[in-house]
Amino acid sequence: MSIKRKNRLSIDALYKGVLSGDKVTLSRAITLTESTLSEDQELATELIEKLLPYTGNTIRIGITGVPGVGKSTFIEALGVKITSNKKKLAVLAIDPTSQRSGGSILGDKTRMETLSSNPMAYIRPSSSQDKLGGVANKTREAMLLCEAAGYEVIFIETVGVGQSEVAVKGMVDFFLLLMLAGAGDELQGIKKGIMEMADGIAITKADGNNIKSAKMAKTEYTNALHLFPPSDSGWYPKVHTCSSLTDEGIEDVWNMIKNQVKHMKANGYFSTNRESQNTQWMDNIIIEQLKSDFYSKKEIKSTINNIKNEIRDGKISPKIGANILLQTYFKK
Amino acid sequence: MSIKRKNRLSIDALYKGVLSGDKVTLSRAITLTESTLSEDQELATELIEKLLPYTGNTIRIGITGVPGVGKSTFIEALGVKITSNKKKLAVLAIDPTSQRSGGSILGDKTRMETLSSNPMAYIRPSSSQDKLGGVANKTREAMLLCEAAGYEVIFIETVGVGQSEVAVKGMVDFFLLLMLAGAGDELQGIKKGIMEMADGIAITKADGNNIKSAKMAKTEYTNALHLFPPSDSGWYPKVHTCSSLTDEGIEDVWNMIKNQVKHMKANGYFSTNRESQNTQWMDNIIIEQLKSDFYSKKEIKSTINNIKNEIRDGKISPKIGANILLQTYFKK
């Protein structure tokens, strides 16, 4: 989507508006980064460069869990805790599925009634991005804009069913996995590999009749995590039970996150990690662009399906297939 | 390394030698694929194309585990089982660390005395490849050559400590993780994410005083794996204890592998998976080449470190860094 020319703010207005923490300007700045219009893109890039000195002094938290785990209410409960500690909170979302369904995990603002009317909180629905794998990069830009606008804690929410968790892991300091107790673990639909990325697990809905099974699940997951090595940061993932209804355990989750950040700042991993995340971001953009240039070439598009069929039928090897396409590309 | 011109076999001699199952010719063919000389590469590619119709009708098994887990003796024990069932076995290795150490996990052939003197088995030390991420692709080529030479079961061994497991997972039908009981799990050094890729775990050295702790470990890992969803193939990973010393449980591991293959062939996942592995292989070669072309350009090499420093110092964003480099590249 592009922004109507006459409504476009000047870079100076955007810069001042974002820095002053004005939510409307922040939203317009984020929309600008999502625009597919190249002049919008240039403006957005310039804006982020100007705001760069005001970013980074934050805690970035990835939160994932399948639909039904109670993610919205958990985010509300944790968000209330954070904002009542006088910290400003921004909630972003990466939701590649929303492209297909047309919906958005955060599209319905009313889902987070308390937070969305809280002046200390900013909630941004996930963008319905182009399909070219740019969603993650857009989220990084939105994150920087929120940081420049004074938000000290950033949540990045995903749905726990796809590739986006790896992307989120690559842009946050703490990766939190929400799980339900006793829902039949194989039914929870959490993708393989996600549990091993977690810095912590919160078992939600630990209230009423669920308390006992939540505690059992806590033991189970603690034992399971014990079988994994610690994170690269030397941090051992923890498991907590919590209830967004009774508020029980929500503070524990927040303390866990703060402890891990403290741990990482003490051993230097916090900044090392952010540095390598930045390099990774740069590499990602480069690789995305190289791939996008390659696969969007007319000559490649017109050949690639035949090549794939020939590989499938055992007529040529994947290597020859790749060679044919690469020769076509570099000859262009 | 390149092959001395006068010692080079004709493509016809290689073709016939490999097809006849001659081990010396097979070794020379694999060496050819590893050559950095472009004429060797062309010859190797041509050879693989000719042999392609004779490949694929095999079971491909990835085996990983850290040093000390008893990988060599396990492979010997399982290998004896397989070859005594009149199946020919080839053992390949992916060992990126050998590039650095100069050694090779399979370099010392005497490590597998029984197998290496077995006419039904072929053991290939890992190649000391160039650093351009080509190791995995070379292993795929070696695998196809072994298949054309009549080897019906292929082992691809890795050390379980790095990125190569993801590559191996992408080229095998069954991914087996070897673990030690009671060694202090965090000391085992298995990288995060590897356990979740496993189709099965074998707990080694389950003999003598270890039997009890191995059985306990089996329960623990079974419970832990139960927390994960099944594989994409619908297969639930299994855990077995085994001893290469007493041969106890080795047959169970082999039966587990055969059952999983049967399961995947029945639901069609076996061929679907191989197809998508082939497409992935083609994409990997393309992306490797695009990256290699990009990062090896003189203009990129002379700029990139400055860019990284400026990103680290917060002077520019990773996006601007990427943009500068991309502009340099595409203008060339």
C-alpha cells in the first residue's frame, strides 16, 4: 500500500513527531516503512537513519504460542505489570499467515482493551506485507521507530506455527514460549525447534482446575529443558506457570526476563548478540535482494518449472538444474 | 586439490568402474567431485548426470553424536548388522571442523577395522573442502556416486556440534542422534535444535554398569520427545538403548529405521521428502553461488568491514549498510 501524496508528512515532521512520542506520527512512520512505493522507502530509510541514535536502549522480547494459548490476555497482563512500573511498552506482531487469511493476529485491537487504552502502551497490528520475505525486516524497522519514540520494552508476537519464530529469535533479547498444560502436547501445534529456541516457557491459564496440571507441566518442561544445553548466552531456560486471570505468576515471568537480561549484560553477551543480530540483518537484506533479483528475472521464471520437473523425473540432477539457471542469470 | 592430468580416467572408464562397484574407481570419482579445478568439476558433473538413473533406490541415514559417544563403534556394529543382511553399506562424513583442525573424523581408517575390511562396505573419509559452504553439496554428490556403485544403505556421519546437522537432515531419510546416558547432559555439547530434528535416539554404551542409567535415560528422552510434535512425516521419534560391545539393541535401532522408512513409503512422504530435498539442493547451490559472487567482488570486499564497523558503532543501520553494498554490486 502507498500513502497518498498530499497526506505525506515531511521527514522533519516525522522525526520530531516520533521523537516526541506522538503515537499518530509513530503509526504513520511505520506505515511509511511498509509502503511499497520506492519514494516512501527512501523517506523511511532516511527517517530511521536520523532516529538511529535514539534506538537500542531497550529490552526486546519475542513472545510465541499457538492460537488458544491465551497470548492476548497474557500480553495484557504482562503489559499492565510493565507499564505500571513506569516503562513504556510497544507490542508488534509478525504474522505471515495473515497474508493468506487476510486477517491479522493483532488486527482486532479490541482484543487488548486494557493495553490499547493505556497511554504507556502502543499496539501495532502486523503489516500485510508483500510476500518477498520482507516481513521480518519491516518489523525490525518498526521496532527501531518504537524505540526512538521512547518505548523501553518491545514485544514481538508470533503465532508459533511457522518460520517467523527463527526471524524473531534473531531480533530479540529474550524469547518466550507460551504453552498450555494438559492440552495434549502434540495437539499444541508448536513447530519443532521452537522449544529449543526458548529462553523461558510460561505455562498459561494456571488457575482454577488447571493449577494442578499446570504445575505438572512445569515439572515436565523443566525436565525436558534440562536435557538441552544452555543458550549461547550461558542462560538456562526457566519454566513458570501463570494466570492472566488471577495475575498469579505474571510477575515471576517478568522477573525471569529481567534476570536473563542482567545475566547477559554481566557476561557481555547482550551487546555481542545485538551486534551479530545487526550483521545478520544486513546479510539477510543482501541475500533477500540477491534472491529476489535472481528469481524475478524473466528468463529464470520461464525456465525454472521445467527444470524442477526434470529434476523430479530424474532426468537431471539438482546441480545441473542450478547450473543451467545460473548460466542464464549471469549471462543476461 | 586437483588430480594430476595423466592419472585422470576417462569419463567412460569412471562410469563403467563406478557402475561395476569398483571401490578404487568410486574413490577416484568422489575425489573428482572434490577437485577445485573447473575441468574436473565439469567431468564430475557429467559423470553424475550419466549415473543419475542408477541412484536413489536406497536408505539414507544421518548419524550424529559428539566425540566420545562411541560413534565409530556404533557404526561398525550397525554396519555389520546391515552387511550381514546382504546389504551394501557406504559411510560418508560431513566434518567442517576437519578443515580447521586439519584432521578428519573418519580420516583414520583403522578406527573402523571390521567395516573397512568388509567387501560389502565402503568408507570414505570426509573431504577437506574449500570453505565456501560447498561441503554439503559435495557430500550429496558422493552419496549419488555410492548409490550408483550399488550401495543400498548410506550413512552420513556428523559430529553434532555445528551447522552441518541441518545440512545432513536435508539429505537423509532418517536422522539418528546418538546420546550417552548419565554423562551430564549439558556436557554432551549437542547443539540446540538437533534433538528436535531426530527421527530416533540411540543411547550408546548400554552395557555393564551403564545399563541402569541407560534405561533411565531412555525414559527421560522418551518423555522429552513426547513434548515435541511428530515429524512432518507423521513419525514419532523413538528412543533405544544399545551396546556396540554386546550387540544388544543394535538390531532394534536398525528395525526402528526400517519401520520409519516403511511408514514414510506408505504415506507417500518418502518420495515427497526426497523431491523437496532435491529442490532445496538446487536452491542451495543457486544461493551459494549468488552469495559467493557477491561477497567475492573486489568492491564489496574492500567496503564491507568499514560498513560493519559503522553499523556496530551505531552510525548507520544494517539496512543502509546493505543498501550501500547492494548498490555497489549491481552497478558494477
